[in-house]
Amino acid sequence: MSRILLIEDEERIARVLKLELEHEGYEVRTETDGRSGLSAAMSEPEWDLVLLDIMLPEMSGLEVLRRIRQVHAALPIILLTARDAVPDRVSGLDQGANDYITKPFAIEELLARIRSLLRHTNAQALPTEQPHQLKIDELTMDLKSRAVSREGTAIDLTPTEFDLLRFLITHKDEVMSREQIISEVWGYDFVGDTNVVDVYIRYLRQKVDKPFSSKLIQTIRGIGYMIKYDLEEAAGQDLNRDGQPPS
């Protein structure tokens, strides 16, 4: 039974969500303000997922999110927000939220997102015999601590950025379409536009490539993206469908 922490100050919404989630077989605890929600998240690290409202008394949902991420880097978190403004979504995703859903929402959509995120999280669990580090060029990813560095410089990645980079490195020198990336990083039940891949590739490039002389992440025109290990050939170039620089 997966355990879900619901932090929501609107009593009616919290009551309905708790009943629906328990009907689906989840164990649910509700908190009605930011401070008590943060305390619950920190004191009980075995949570499988957090549903977090942005507008909360005592402490905002974004501040709760920021503090949770300082301790629990991989805990799945879905934001609940009544505001559909782009800055709210971007701020939440930048601070480490895995997904968001805007009120009012259909309970079926929320349940689908929860299932997708939990399935994806469970799929990412690593058997003990697998290596816990990935390395390419001077970039290193520690899959246990989720620490990332390049040329000795620590790189701070959100959970989604980390999962995207891990997927690309695992498939280095292979062209990955936006649809493949969506299904592996966001999950098969992802509801949204594939342009989200382009957004997160841009985020990754700002952190992983821009500060350094060689560029790992390559755009394959008309297909998608890849990490190309032949850096002398690929440095700073967009490639065509054959993985070669355009003529």
C-alpha cells in the first residue's frame, strides 16, 4: 500500500481527495497548513508521494517544496494549484516538483498522474548489483545520492532534470525521440505536450553544457536529442537525421 501525504487547506477538497485516494487503496494522511505539512514530510521519510497545494497558510507550498527537496531529493511531489499562471508552474518545476495539476481537476486525471509517477519511481529503483555511478567525459552522476558534477564542479539538478540526464547518458550515442523521452522520463500516462522535452533540454544545457567548453547534449534535427560521446566531432553542433553535422 502506497502512503500519500496530502497537504491541502481547503477542507472540502481535502476530504474528497482523501476518500477517493483511500478508495483506490492508498493510505492517506492530511495536513491543512504549510508548517504541519512540512513537519509530517520530514518526520516520516517513508512517504511514497506528496500532494502539495501551493496556496497554504503558515508557509507557502513552494517554500514547503523547497525545504523538502533539501532533504528528500527523490520523493515524488505533485503540486495542486488554483492558479494557472506560467510563473507558478515554472517556479514549482524549477524547485523540484515532479508534476502539477490545476484546480478544478477531474479526479481520474489526478489518479492517473499519481499512478504514472509511482510506477516511474518504482521502475527507477536500482538493484543492488547495478553500478551506482554513470560517467561520460568529465561528467559524473551518482545514482544513490543523486549528486552530479562536471570537471569537479557540482551541478544542482531538479528530479526531472536528473532523470532526463540519466536517460540520455544511459543511451549515449543513440538518438532519442521526444516521444521516447516522454515515455521513459515522464511515464506513459503523461498528459501534456512533447514540447516539455525541449524546455527541459534547455534547462539541462544551461547547467550541464553552457559553463563548459565541450557540449554533450546534441539536437538531431527532425528527430530528437542524444548525448554524443565523440565530442570532437559533435562539439557545439546540431546534427541531421544521420547523426552527422549538416552540410
